[in-house]
Amino acid sequence: MNPPLLLGVNIDHVATLRQARYRTMLGAHNVEPSILEAAHLAEASGASSITVHLRADRRHIVDADIYLLRKEIGTKMNLEMGNTAEILGIALEVKPDFVCMVPENREEVTTEGGLDVIGQKEALRSSVAQLEANGTRVSMFIDPDLDQVRASAEIGASMIELHTGTFANEQGEKRAHETARLIAAAKLGHSLGLQINAGHGLTTKNLPELFSVPHLAELNIGHSIVARSVFVGMRQAIAEFLAIMAQYPHA
């Protein structure tokens, strides 16, 4: 029997809501919503891991969140990060279960595409080696490009997270084309011994169309869960995703 498809819940946008009101007074007694409460609720609702992105500009998640979550959550911690010396130092100190290397652009609203592993192979190889030696499994957030998949394996990453943003944004023939790219990337990554994760732009509406992609181990989903939670609560929002994910045939 195949293992179930796991759900990592990204709680960045719970922090976005907090920062909208309390950015300059995070130490106040009445700060809300609580990142830790969101993480615990996600765990209680079936999340296998909690994902947070510590960006260089600290626009939502801040350093204190990382240390608090690492100490208090009961599942796995997945830290998304750009490959900078500052954030790498924090990751080596905090020792998350997983790190996912992502590209960063200060002007972007959210991560806009996959990491160029090929163009940064030596710098990434060094960071991957340090993190893996420190007990953290490392993933590369990449577009479904076969050369990027190969490069991710070559630098010693344990996993890749396939960027599904283009898949999510397109429709019709363009989505079918992107799905074919995801299938090919997943097959190649699996053959190279990489764990295959996926994420970005996934919703309960488009998720079933992703199920033709084989070898998926975990999906990382944030915005759609937080947005749905506004209306039905986080437990229900996560339950809706897990009900669909239970139908995945290829894990």
C-alpha cells in the first residue's frame, strides 16, 4: 500500500495578517493572530509539517517566530529561505527538519518562480552540505525543468519541490502542457533518488488535476488554506484539502 500524500501547511499569511496591525509592536500582550496557535491548530487538523518562509525583508515571518515554532511544534518544521549567509546561519542554529531553498526578489508579492540551481550550483552545494551535515534535509524549489532537476541531485539535495504556480495559473492546453512538464520532472527526480514535493498556487479546485503527476510525497499549501479559513476556519479548510489528497493514487 502506498503511503498517503502528506500536507505541509504554510502559515506565512497568518503572519501577514498579524503584521498588518502589529508590525511595530510585536512584543505587545495583545498581538494577534498567534503564529503558534495557527501551527498547533494545523497540526491538530492533520498537517504533517509546518512551513514558514523567513524572508530577508521579514515581511511576515520574523526571527522570533522561527525560534518559537522550532521549540513548540510537534510535527516537522520546513523553513523556506533564500541562500544568504544571514539566513543560513539562522537555519544552522535552529536546525529545522527541512529547508527549502527558494529564490527571493524584494519587489515580488510572493515567490514568482523556481530557483536557478544551475546558475548557483557551487554556492548551493556548500549550503546544502552544511545543512545536511547538521541534520536538516534540503529541498530545491524549482520549475519542472529537467536540467534543474538534475542539478538539484548533483548538488546533494535530498528533495525537490516542484513549482506548481504556472500549472495553477494556466487553463486548457497550457495547463495540460505544464502538467506534462511536471510529470516528466517528477519521474526524473524519482529516478535520481529525490523525494518529490510540490507547491504554489494549489487550491481544492485545481488539485485533482495535479494527480496525474506521479511520486508526490508532500504538498505545501498556504494561501488557499488561510483564505478559506477566513470563512470556515482552519480545521475545515485543512480537512477539505486532506479529503481530496486522500484520492491521490501515486504516492
